[in-house]
Amino acid sequence: MKKLVALPILLLLSGFLLWAFITYPKVGHIAYDNLTVVEAKFRGLEKHQVDIGELTMSIYRSENKANKPTLLMLHGYSSDKDVWPRFASHLIDDFNIIIPDMAGHGETGFSEQWNYRMPVQADRLAKMLEVLAIPQVHVIGNSMGGFVSAHFAKRHPDRTLSAFLIDPAGVYSPTLSRMGEMILTGRNPFEINSPEEFAEFYPMTMANPPWLPGVVLDAIGEKYEARRLELRHIYNDFHEKDMLDNELAEITAPVLLLWGGQDQLLHVDSASVWQAGVPNIQVEIWEEIGHMSMLEAPARTAALYQAFLSTLANKG
């Protein structure tokens, strides 16, 4: 009798475990996609599509406020526009906000036919601003987005009011980062082949990451695995090309540079190269922060940025 009672229980348990195994990744993807949309809306950002001819860019945009300056926020390699809403929420009352998914990323999508070099990405953004009838912006970029921001400032000085670079790529560091050491061995940590590799990679991106449920982190890891070949294509297109070491003096806009001392992707010693080369630059090092201060310390990062912009306004 006990065996007859136990059998249906075992079947139910087995069925539940099978269902959980099959749906667990999907739950993570659904949760992540919905959470990011809800958070963006909660923070005053709406999703829009901008056709720039070559491609259509997916962007977050705040409600337009007349006579307010515009902030253009650029994500890093492998990332997307969803890294910015928490930071943007501290600035949205006083500025218009534009946050695009750059080509190859997020909902803008990927094509092998597109060029992922930094000057090309910068020119796409200039075209986007032209379509949106926005003449000038304060550009903000993290990592690869900082690299693009610097090229944007250099190539489109009339459109650039200032640049805020957060742990930017774009110069050769005097000291190899952990990522740099891995790349020398032939392994790009962004190319994820397994959950174990993602578990090693994710802590490299931030010293103090915001909390996410395990199911969501697993979904993000799956996205990296699924995009491995696309990310390799993008990386090969721009890696060690269009470097700015000898061109930093051409960036004439005021620049705020913020670096996390715990950055494992791009070594903090790179800050000295930017400081030596850019004529009008303010440099801040936060020793306890990693690669993405706008996610690790959004309020503090926004406060630093607001103080920088206030200084510019007072000078003007």
C-alpha cells in the first residue's frame, strides 16, 4: 500500500522537476526582459525606434523638456541600454535623456554586414541625433561606450558639450588588467561557453553589483553563450583599432573621467594616459568601485556628474 501511495508522489515530483528544468531558463529570460522594461518606465524612460537609414536603433528616451540640455548615454561592449536607467533617474528632472542600443547590441540587433569600428559607431550616433533634431549633447560612455564617446567628441566637436568617460576603452594601459592577461593567453572572458565561465566573468564586471535573482543571472549567462560568435565578430572589428593614445589632444570638449580602482576589465592605470593627453580633463578615482560605477553607485556617480556640469555652467 505504501508503495502504491509513493508512486504517484514520485511521478508528481519527477514531473515538477522536469517542468522546472525545462522552464527555468525561460522564467529567467521573461523576468529579466519584463524587469528592465518596467524599471525604465518607472524611471521616466520610454522605448522608441529611430531609423537612421542603414539600420533602426532602439533607444530609451525621456519626455522632451524644452530648453533643457540632452544627455546621450552609451553602454559598453556586450551590454545594452538597460545599464543606464538607475543612473539616469537622478538626472531626468533637469535633462533630456537619450539611451541607445548601439549597433550589434540589445534590441538594435546584430548583422555581419555592419561595421563596428568606433568612428563608424560615433557617426551613427551623430546621424541619430540629426534624425531626432538634437543639435548638441553631453555624451556619457562606459567602457566601449567611453571609446565611442571620445571618438564622437573628436569627430563631432560642434555637437559635443562635454564628455563623461567611465572606465573607457581606447588607450593602451601601462598595466595589464586581469582581462588583458586572459586575452594574452588566447581567452576573451566575454566569450562565454558555459555557466561556469559566466560565473567567473560576471564578478569581473563590477566590484559591487546590484542584486539580481539567480534565475535572472543564469538567463544573462545564457544570452552571452548564445551571442558568443556575434560578440567575437564585434570584438575583432574594433579591438586595438582606432586607438586614441596619439589623438587625445584633439578632444577639445571638457572631459570628466571616472575610474574604479577595482576594475578587472580595464586597468585603472589607463587613467594616467587620458589625463596626460586630454587638454581639459578632470579625473576621479574611486578605489572601492569596479568597472561600472553607474550601476555600482548610481546616486554617487550622478552627484559627481552634476557637480561637474554645474562647474561648466558657472564657467559659461
